[in-house]
Amino acid sequence: MPNNDIRIALKRYGIFFGIAFGISAVLFCFIILAHNSWKQGLSQTVQSTLSYYYPDSYTVGEFLEVQSALSTSSAVFTLKTKKANVKELSIFCVLVRIPTQIGAQPALFLYSPVHGVQFVGYALDSGKAERILNADVNKSIIAYWRDQVPVILEKAGVL
């Protein structure tokens, strides 16, 4: 009799863990398939923000993987200049989610060997939030992330 109870319990546990494994495998496949869409959406956000602050100056290039825990809060892209008379330099754009008074917001930074790190602006629609985000309170947060951009670029393997 105990052998029969053990077989029934093993069968139930097997079914449970089989279903759990199947659901996990399906979710993992969706994450892998959505990754390219996520990168494309970030690229479009960066391009629209750059077009707002620097019209007809840059085009977004390839996405660079950040090999650290910062990869969930930052994205790195190569940039190409649209101006014909400008010498091609390695210019990178870093999109970072930074804390603000109204919650985490995506901030955009440019890095070039000549000019160093520059804060571009926030990657959001202009409006009431823009006035709040440009307050003096956020200057120290932006300065902190300006110092972190070279670290992020090192983790992406470009510095």
C-alpha cells in the first residue's frame, strides 16, 4: 500500500513540475523574442530625443550590450554625425533611468573623446514634467550620472 501512495505522489509532483517547467519555457521564449523589439523601441526613443535637442545632427547606430547589473537601467548606442564637414569620431549615447521627484525618468547623455560627457536631456514628452525635472534639485543627480557614464561605457567595452 505505501508503494502505491508514493507512486501517486510522484506522479502528481511530476505533473506539477512539468507544467511549471513548460510555463517557464514559454515565458523565457517570449522574453527572448521581445528583446529585439525592446532594443528597437529604445533606439527610436533615443533618435527622437536627439532630434528634439540636436535637430539633423545625429543618427542612432548599433546597440551595445552593457555587461553588468546596470544593463537593466541603461542602454548604450553608437552615434553617427549627419554633418558632412565633421570628422567621424567615436560618439556614444547612453540612456539611463535616473530617480527624480516624479519617479524614474530616462535621461540621455552623449560621450565623445573630444567633449567628454554631456547631459542632453530627458527622453520624454515636453510639458509640465520638463519644468519639474529641470529644477536645481536634479543637478546633483545629473552630475552623479555624468560621472557614471564612463563606467557604463567601460562595461559596454568601448572605453
